[in-house]
Amino acid sequence: MVLKKKALLLSVSYTITLTIVSLVKLDLDNVEEIIPSFSDKIFHFLAYILFTGLWFNTFFYKFRNNKNQSIIRSVIVSALFGIIIEVLQLLITTSRSFDVKDILANLLGILIAAILINNCIKIEVKKY
């Protein structure tokens, strides 16, 4: 499975991509007229579900942590990353801004990812 063999590469690549997308100026003037304003929060929610899932796979398959350690570590990495990105938006960008609602959307995505991962691993283990 690609996720097992390339877990670290996928996680690092996604982290770099998310960092760039979060810190560069995006020309969204035309897009905001078409897409509702809350869509930004949906993006944060979905992005952090994927972020957490990728890092879980890295900890579980690449570093061979047990399920609970992998969940906890992926949640911590994801939450810290999301908060750091928001602080960096405040400190080093002029086109992006710090938003507590973004952090809350990130944390909700992380929580949902942890719940989904925990349930999927239980189902996967029962199959064997």
C-alpha cells in the first residue's frame, strides 16, 4: 500500500504544501463573490482531517508506534501546526490574518480525524 511505504514523504509533502497555501497571498477577490464566506472554515476542517490522517499513518506505519500513540502524536502535531500557522499569519504576512475560528475549524477536523482513525483501526483489526 502506498500510504504505508510513502507515509513520511506524503506527510512532509502535504505539510509543506499546506504551509505554502496558508502563508502566501491568494487572489480570492473574484472567488469570494461565488463561494460563501464560511467555505474557508470548511477548507480548514477538511485540510486538517487529511493532515491528521497522513501523520497518523506516518507514526503508525513508518515509525511503528502503537495505535494510541500514533493517534495522540498525530493530534498533537496537527494542533500545534495549525496554531503555529495562524500565529505566523499574524506575524509574518500582510495578506493573511490570525483567526480563532480557523483554529477551531482545524481542531474540529483533527478531532473528527482521530475518531475516524480510532474506529477504522478497530474495524480493520476485527477483520483478521
